Amino acid sequence: MRICALPEKALGEGLLFDFDSTLYTNPEYARFQNEALIERLAKERGESLEATRALLDSLRAEDAAAGRGKTSLGALFDRLGIPIATSVAWREELIEPGRWLERDERLRGVLSSLVGRYALALVTNNPRSVGLKGLEAVGVSEYFGAVVGLDDTMRPKPDPAPYRRAAAVLGLEPSACVCIGDRYDVDIAPALSLGMGAILVDGVEDVYRLPGILL
């Protein structure tokens, strides 16, 4: 865990959580999501999976060379002519969290303690429906006052628009919120750009430790 910044005002009023590899730790499921989407892209382009992977790697290398940092898979697809609306449809078709994730009683206990002090929101690069299914699969949907998905802004993280939307839905200024996510470039950097607090985690095991920091 790395505390990147915390608001001065009573540690903030809202917590904005990423979902994948933040509220669960399941490398196989995280890998499946990427692979399923890349396979779908290869099929759409009529090329081999290896060729599509190589193309995406080349785009990532271009970004790194230009100092742009990492970006989301949806943003890469958009650059290849696959609009965000199509990415939303593919994700809704291919991703079923309940097949991979189980109810997490320890996470429920952590979030139930936090929700007494903070308003909670989920900010995911998956569609809102997939985010809701994910929360239901791990048993914590009742604690979240807002879920902002890819289809809500059509601008995936690291664009800051999803964070602005989540703060607005909670009725808070961005500066009153703390973001919790597992990817610095995609989750943390855009939150910091809005003046939010931010905590970088390595998975749900770090989320279990949040009450000791935030309460």
C-alpha cells in the first residue's frame, strides 16, 4: 500500500474505489478480462491473436516513449477504431463477475465500518452493469451510494471525467474524496489531478487495512 495523498479536511468525505484487482485479488479473472477482449478485437479485425497483441504492445510502447504513461484497454481500442460504445457492448457480453468471484465477509466488515464515516462510490472502466454485478458477487453492493461505469461518461480512466462524475453523484467536491485503486497511471494519477486524495493498493488485502488509516 502507498498513501499518495490525503485531504486535509478530516481525511475527506467520500471514498472512490476501483473494482478490478482492488476489491478482490484474483489474477486469473483479471487476466481473463484482458484476454477475452483482445480475442474479440482480433476477431473483429480478422487477424491472429498474436498480431493483435503485438499491435497493442506497439501502441503501449509509443505511449511510453512519449511519456504518456499507461492507458486503459478501452482507450487503446478506441485508437484502433473501436468506439467506446462497442467496448461497452463487448464487456457486457463477455464479462460475468459471478463466475469468478465469491462473497467476501472480511471485505463486508471493512466497508461496513467505513460507510459509517464516508460515502462510497465505485469507479470502474467496465460498464456500470458489470460493476454492479461485481459488487454483488463479493457481497458489498449495499455499501455503495454510486457506481460510475464506462457507459456513464464514455471516457475511461485515466481520463478524470469518471471521478468528477462519481464525486458529483455523491454530492461532494473532488477535493473531499479519496481514490483507492491498484494502478498508479490509470487510477491514481487522474484522481490526484483533481485534487483528490489517493491510496495505491496491491489488492483487497490492502483494502482490509484501510480502517486503520481512514478511521
